[in-house]
Amino acid sequence: MNLKSLSTPAALIDVARMTHNIERMQHRMNALGVRFRPHVKTTKCAQIVDAQIAAGAQGITVSTLKEAEQFFASGIRDIVYAVGMAPGKLGQALALRRQGCDLKIVADSVACAEAIGAFGREHDEAFEVWIEIDVDGHRSGIAPEDDRLIAVGNALARSGMRVGGVMAHAGSSYDYDTHDALVRIAEQERAGCVRAAQRLRAAGVSCDVVSIGSTPTALAATHLDGVTEVRAGVYVMFDLVMHNVGVNDTAEIALSVLTTVIGHQEEKGWAIVDAGWMAMSRDRGTQRQKRDFGYGLVCTENGDVLGDYLMSGANQEHGVISRTSEADLDIARRFPIGTRLRILPNHACATGAQHPVYQALAEDGSVDAWPRFYGW
Amino acid sequence: MNLKSLSTPAALIDVARMTHNIERMQHRMNALGVRFRPHVKTTKCAQIVDAQIAAGAQGITVSTLKEAEQFFASGIRDIVYAVGMAPGKLGQALALRRQGCDLKIVADSVACAEAIGAFGREHDEAFEVWIEIDVDGHRSGIAPEDDRLIAVGNALARSGMRVGGVMAHAGSSYDYDTHDALVRIAEQERAGCVRAAQRLRAAGVSCDVVSIGSTPTALAATHLDGVTEVRAGVYVMFDLVMHNVGVNDTAEIALSVLTTVIGHQEEKGWAIVDAGWMAMSRDRGTQRQKRDFGYGLVCTENGDVLGDYLMSGANQEHGVISRTSEADLDIARRFPIGTRLRILPNHACATGAQHPVYQALAEDGSVDAWPRFYGW
């Protein structure tokens, strides 16, 4: 198979760009002196995770127990399930640990810690639990100075569970778009998580791991004193949201959707393509950023950005391509029916999730099908 | 399996509501004296399409050739592929027809008609082509009075293809929210499509089928004179977007996402659940409607709407539940960790697409797994 023989829509990965992105992050983590644990929720694809491990990653982060099961089956033991544990899923986590998976689970409340402890005691299993720290108020976790932090640590220790460490994710880093702001939020993430670890240790609770990360903060941090590992996911593909945040050029975006022109509304300057929101996802993450890319930025079939043409609208299997600056009344001649284009996505995690398979494009134009899984 | 034994997140279908929705639409079409051809892109699920056919539907509409292949394999012959034909997919369409599938394809330009004609002549296949009519300027199609309508008909006839009919979809009906406005756009859809058929016939081009439809216009039309069939998709589930349009009550929404509370930020009045945008989709279709439901409306595990609690934010596998009117500072006691909730979705087509399987919930609480497919 090669680029020309692919049917559309298709999720293309530019393998050279992906390799560059993996090496860029791993080199940075090596220079900062921390382990790197990629978040595989972005791709859910064995070939890509293998490339991340081969480059030096140590263990993985997952967002579902299905990801843990799939990647454990493909040979990865060291796995953090980075979503607060639902008590009803403890049986599934136990089964993984009994098979030899070094699965770590997460809690951020006494109620959750007690549920884990009760289940663990009942099944004679000392779960390794990481306590989630809230460093920026964006989602889950316990603030570093909150008394409940120690209460959770004690509740786990008291029931014989192992407090393996603390973890934080500065998700608010996606809201910034200057280097200085990213440096500040990265330091806030680092300092908050390190402080939480210090408080636990001072209270007599074990806390070996200090795990932080998001793609923007991982790329902005000036030092990581006290941190033992970093997690990041979307860096492997990058996307237009991250481009607006300021951490990648559009020429570093490894994921795109190949599509075909199927019609026009010439008077409006529209070309209609066979990729809609089913192929791009409904993600409009650039809507409130400094540049709104609609449903994606249009490139030639070979991947060259075509000025300011965007996918400005999308239905399920129809996309509308138009020029931002002024309507292109010559669009039917510029992109005749059958023209193939690539669309760079707003959000690589969301766009990838719409596709059962990635088409991995090598520099010689050949493509290889890399399956990805979905569901729970 | 029953409701209590399901792991979360899960896509639940209330089978009684679905059956009610199917019967409501089919009775209406019978009363209006037209055939009904459901759009199966909403569910891509054999059990649901079987129920639509059993209720009286004649043939189906698809948004991808993969849907055509899957449903032809399950025994449905009469299929319209309602997306403008990409010339590169004609081989795939030909293969379906050669296997006995009565596949109809769509064109809205002379360039597309000529590509179909050339391919058809080359392979000695008289494709049945429907000409897409633009009745409201929202997407694809040729305006009823446009000269290109006759040119497309002639181009197809000249090359030996069969012009089977005309089709229109008043997608702009989603932008309205009063019955009067829906009645007007329904009449505009009907009149425009009938007029296009009349012009083709007057020019000597065959045009048996006059196919229109969208869920809002199908439910609002006062008469369908000159129309032979109606297409609609989302009516089988309904959703919050359609509720804002005014065509269904929330108690008619058959699809919901079952989720579990995994944490809280009590000071903010947040509960965190294990369904995020991966389970709900990124669809924010109610954002610009009269009521913005965030990522969905919260119900009890048994399906009763819980006042004004919404999923107000979503990350990949985390949802934030909060009360719209004022922060619920008692939320950790109201929805303790482990509480199960159902979330009604903005857009049933988009939410369904995130799930490999529907869990079909019967009135006795038992559930049956109904697989759905995805991809192209």
C-alpha cells in the first residue's frame, strides 16, 4: 500500500515527524534527569507505544483499564491507571495484578482510599496507590497543603495498602500561550507535587514517586528538582491546540486526515470533502484560542500547509473547506472533484479515537496499517 | 447481565423509548402516505435497523460504503449512499452492485456525473444516481432552479446511467426551535425537491423518487405532496439538540451514558465521574441553542432527570458534574463515590459513535449487548 492507494477518509501518521517528536521529548527528559512515562491514551496503538519504549520511556500511563489490559498483554508491566479509582473496578484491577501486571491505581479522597483498603484486605492484596494532587484547580486531586492529603495517606497505610507516590497533571497549561506562562505553570506543577510528597513523608507516609506532567509543562519546565518522572501524551502527534499553546510548529504535527473533494458550492467559495466530524472528531479545542482553526487546517495530499484554508464546517461525513481571508470563488478549479487533501487536527487524541487504524506513512510514500483499539 | 452489573462508562439504550420513537415516526410517515428510509448512520447497529425495518421502513440510507457493505451482508438490498460520490470509490460501489445490492449513489455536479458515467460505461454498469438538491443553502446540492440541475441529469442520461430521483436534506432545520419555523422549513424542503423533480421530468430526464428528510422536518411537515419517501436518522434515539429544536421531550431520549462518581471538589460543587468526552463525544451541539446542556443532562441510574445538574466539563475520561443554578456544596453527600448516574447526550449520532457496543436495557432491568461498528 502507498499514499495514493488509500481510501478516504484515513488517519495518516507521518512516521518521520512522530519519530522526531518522540526523540525530542525523550532527550528533554533525559537532560532533566527524570524518567518518562508516556500517556498512551493519545494513540492506543502498539506500534507507537513500542517506539516510545524503544526511545527510552519507562512504563506507561493509561486512562482506562482496557488500555492496561491490552498493553500488559503486549508485554508492558509498569502501568499507572491515572483516573481516580471507581470502587466497582477494583476486581478488574486485582485481576491484572494477579496476572503479574505492576498496576498502580489512583485515589484523591478518604472515601476512595477506604474502599480500596477494604477491597484489598478482603482479597489479601496490597494495592499500590498514588495520591492525586491538585496543583491548578482544573480537575481532580487534593491541594498540597490540604489536611486531607495526610488523611488519605494514613487511610491507605492503615489498611495495608502501599502509598507509591503522588501524581499531578497541570491541565490548565492548555489555557496559556506564552513561554513565560508555561514556565510558571510548569514550576507550579513541580513545586506543588514535590511539596505534597514532602508533607506525606514528614507525616510518616511512604512516597517514592513524584509524577507530574502534561505536554506543555513537560516542554517548558526549567528544572525538575524533586520530581522522579514525567507523563505526557499528545506530544507524540502534536496538534493545532498545542500549536496555539506554542509548543509545536504545524510542520511537527504527525497526525492528519486524508480526504477527497466530492463537491463545491462555488458562489460561497466552498469545497465539500468526504471527511466530516466522524473523521475529525467534534473537538473544537482551538475555538477559544488565539487562532480558531475550525475543524482543521488544510494541506496538500503531500502535507504542505495551503495558506489559510480551513475545514470551516463539518457534518457527520461531510466537511466544508473554505478560505478564511476571503471566499475563494475559484475553489472548484483549485480543488477539482477527486482532489485529495490532508487536514491537520485540533486535537490528536480525539481525532485518532475516531479511527480503527492509523495509516503509517514512511518517507518513501509506503503506508503500513497500525491498528488502534477503543471502548472500555 | 443487568443494569447493576454493567461496568462504566456504557452506552445504554432504553428499548421501550426506542420502540416508541420508531413507531412514532413510522406511524407519521404512514399517515403522510410516503415510504420511510431511516438513516442508519445514527446507530450502525443491526438490532436497531432490524427493528426499524420490522416497523415498516423500506430500505435504508447510509453515510459510508462500509455501512452499505455491513447492512447488505445482513440482508438489506435497497440502500442509498447519501454522500456525494468520490470517483475513487466507484469500484467499491460497483462491487456492491455486482453482488446484488440495489445501491443508489449521489451526484450534484456535472464533473461528478461525468466521472460516474465514464466509470459506468467502462465497466458496463448503469449506476442508479440520485441528484442532490440544495433546498436551504446549508451544505451540498444544486438549487432547484439552477440550470446545472438539467445539465447533471443530461450528463448522466447521455452516458447511460439511470437518474433514479432527487434527494434533499434540510439540515438547517436544526437551527430552529419553534413549530411554525419547522413547518416552514419542512415545506421549503418539500417544495424545492418536488420542483427539481418537475424540472428534470420536463426536460425529459427520468426522476421517479423524490426523497427528502431530516428528523425535525419529518416531524413537522403538514403534507408531503409529490414526495415519495422520507429519510431521518436521529429520531430513533433523540437527544438534547433535538429537544432544544422542540421535537422531543427529554423522557423520549433513548440513549444515555451510564457513569460512576469517582471523586469530588466539594468547595466548587463538583462531582467527578468516569465518563468524559471519550464516552460522550466532543459534541457541544447545544452550545448555541436556547439551553446549553454542557456535555449532557444528568439523570439517576434509573433514568430520572435530576433537576439542573449537567456535565459541565469533560476531559478524555473525566467528566465534571455540577449544578447550573448554584454550586451544590453538598454534592459529595448527594452523589457519594460509587454513585451511578446516567447522562443524556447532546447528539446521539456522535455519542453512539464513541462506543463499540450499546447495552440495550429492557423494562425488567436486563441488558443485552448490541454491537455497533465504526470506521470506513
